[in-house]
Amino acid sequence: MAVSECPECTFHIQLEEGVEVGQVINCPDCGALIKLVREFPPVFELAGEKE
């Protein structure tokens, strides 16, 4: 399983199977909304407010 960092708090996030590029998730540590922008290697960016 691939690992990336939350861009807000640098918490190491294990990329769950089935998460797709463009999908918005919450950081399990700080709760920030983050979006997967690249799958390999995984990279997240802050997503802002969910619409």
C-alpha cells in the first residue's frame, strides 16, 4: 500500500485501495479536506471546501 503526506499536517496517509485521482478525502489526523492529484507516487493537495 502506498503512503503519502497530508499537505496540511504532514501526517502519513496510507492510500486505500479504490481511491481515485480527483477524489476528496479527509485527513484522518487533522480532518483537512485533501484531494488525490497523482496516484503513483501518491500526492495530495488541499481541496478547500467540499461543494
